[in-house]
Amino acid sequence: MHTERDETPTKSRVARLKTFGELIDVHIGDICDVGKSPRRSKAAALDMLQRHLGKCNIAALDRERLILFGRERAAQGAGPMTLGIDIGFIEPILSHAAAVHGHETID
């Protein structure tokens, strides 16, 4: 008998996910499952993304929402390099959901 963990990831399990925070959770869970838990800086960045964008509907995570996110972070004192790093963590989460779980990501 197979458990959900033993089975090949299915589109249906991840297709139900609606928020970016849920994709972050799946990403963290998957990397922990292979024994590669996020190091301190990545964990902090994912936690920050969870706080700022976690409740955002995946479909609403568009260019305008990312600009707003950047402005919010800049108002908190984040400089251009930090903003680039922050935004740089978003793409791998979306790519992971698409590649590993077949989740349709935004364009």
C-alpha cells in the first residue's frame, strides 16, 4: 500500500493550492524531504516572503503585485541588491511547483 509520500506527485494535490504561501510550504516540505532543509538566509527570505506575499492568490501574483512588494520592502529600508535577492526567491518557488508538481504558474 502506498501513502501519499510514496506516490509520484500528482497535479491534483498541488492544483488545489491557491496562495503563494501554500506554494512556499510545498517548496520547503519538498526540499526538507530530500534532506536539504533551507539554510538560515534562505529560511529567512522564505519567511519574509510568507509574511509579505503568503496570502496573495497565485493568480494575483503579477507584475503589479511584485512592484508593490518591492515598494513595500524599499519603504522598510531594503536596497536594490536586497530587493533583487528577495524577488530572486520567487521564481524558483513557482518553477518548482510547475516542474515537480505540474502546477500551472503565472506568465
